[in-house]
Amino acid sequence: MRAQEVKTIQPEMEEKHVTMTPHKKSLWQDIYSRRWSYLYLAPMIILLLAFVVYPIFASLGYTLYQWNGIGDPTAYVGLDNFQKVTTDPIFWESFAHTFIFTAVVVPVQLTLALILALVLNSTKLRFSTFYRSVYFLPVVMSPAVIGVIMNLMISNFGDNFNAIFLKLHIIHQHIDWLADPRFVLWIIIAIQIWNTLGINMVYFLAGLQTIPAELYEAAHIDGAGWAAQLFSITIPMLRGVGMIILFLAILGNLNVFDLVQVLTGGGPYFASNVVSTYIYQQAFGGISVGGSGAGVIQPNVGFASAASFFFGLILIALTSIQALGWRYVRRNNARNAISSTETGAA
């Protein structure tokens, strides 16, 4: 009798379980249930559409004209602007400077930021909050302001460096640091590393604080030293955060503008010109010094828009490659986690 009672009760319980299963919400019901979240995001979305998305598509039409920015564009040139961009040696020189700038700044800066984050994350360090604020302080300053200050400092104290280097026989003649094509780009690179070091340090600190302390305690009990803990725990656990930091650093440095424009304006002789300053010069005009393009650069918004779109396509391609690389890393990590779990279960 008990077995029959159990059999009769079990279907009733299954029917109740089925009837209690909630219905799946439709798309509009889901949006309505989160209406306050969308309302809070609305100002940001409106500003993004008005000042970022709309100007991008609006300027696409200007690429087909030769236009100085005054009145309505009438001189239709078709795709000539794109053809001129791809064959302009000054553009490719600026392109090379941009990638040299990024290739040097990103690895040096991220390495220093990780080292600082590891030191400042230590619970044994006193006044760690004060040190974090000191390293983060340059980030809150405008790059334009930093450019002005550094320009004044180099102009006023450059002779002191020359005197020291001459006495040490490092150099053999006086150097005008911001006017010498051999050194100007490297000076800007050094300033950029110092200027944006703090933000990457904070990113790494946030990643380090998500690593469970129990992992380090277990490794210490097993006799692992700091080097083994660094390469076996810290770096693998930071891999996901580190990829995001790497992407942000690459994109940020590829679009550098303020610091270069204020310090040198792309000179001398285009030695510090990057793609952003090149586009600015073509859009608003300027003075070209040295090379075959010596003279006054006439404003041409259409040509500048074409250069901007061409560079944007290159950035999209690089971002896609980075995204595919990140996806591969995540899949590889997931496979390793599954294989290690199966090995442990076996």
C-alpha cells in the first residue's frame, strides 16, 4: 500500500512543479522591468549619439569633397582624398611614429604599473593610500596642462642637463631637446609613461584585490616563494583583467593628441607628428617645415575626414585582432580549467 501511495503522490508533485514554473518574459516585459536602468543610461546614450555617432556619419560625406570648412562643400572629388591619403609619405611617417609611440609606451608602462601595484597592494606597506594618491595624481591633470608645464621645464632647465651631460662626456655639443628630431619623440614617450602610469596601476590594483588570499596562504604552506606565487597565482589570475588593460592602453596611446600638440605640434620636421596631429593640421591648416611638403598647409576638412576614416579602419582591424586573441585566451583558459577538473576528479 505504501508503494502505491508514493506512486500516486509523485505525479501530483510533478504537476505542481510544472504549474509553478514561471513563464519566460517577452522582450518588452524585460525592458519594462528594467526601465529605471535604461532611464539612468539615457543621458549618456543621447550625448554619445549627438557628439560621437552623428559626427562620424556626418563627416563621411565630407570625404568626397575638397572643402576648407567655410560654407557648403561644392568641389566634389570622389575618392581622390582617400587616394591622396594612402600615397602621402607624411601620413605614413606619422603612422609610423604613432606605432613606435604605442609599441614603446605600452609594455614599459604596463610593466611599471604592475610592479607598483604589487608593491602598493602589500598589507605590510605603511601609508600605501598616500603613495597610491601620489602616483595617481598626474592622471587627473589635463595632458594639455602637462604639456605646457613640461615645455617650460625643458626650456628652462634644458641647459642644466646639457651642462651635466657635457661634463660626463655623454654628449659633445649643446642639444635643444624639443627642437632636435633625434630626441623629441622619445621625450614625449617618457612624459606619456609618467602621465598615464597611475591609471593602469589602479586597474592592476583592482585586479589584484580580486585574487583570494587563501591561494597565497596555501602556496606559502606548500613552500612556494614569492617568484613561484607571482608566476603561478598572480599573473594567471590577472590574465583576464590584464587583457582589458592592454586593449585600453593600446587604443589610448594610438589616439594620443593633446600632449604632442601642446609640446611640439608635430615638429620639428614632422619628427614627432602622429596621426591625430596630422589630421588636425590637415583640417585646420598649419605650417609644414622641411621635406618636400614645405610651406603652408591649407585647411581641407574633406582630406582630414578621409585620413580619419582610413586610420579608423586600421584601428577597427587591430581591435578585431585583439578581440579574437582575447577570445582565444578565454577559450584556452576554459579548456585548461575543464581538463584540470577532470584530472582532479579522476
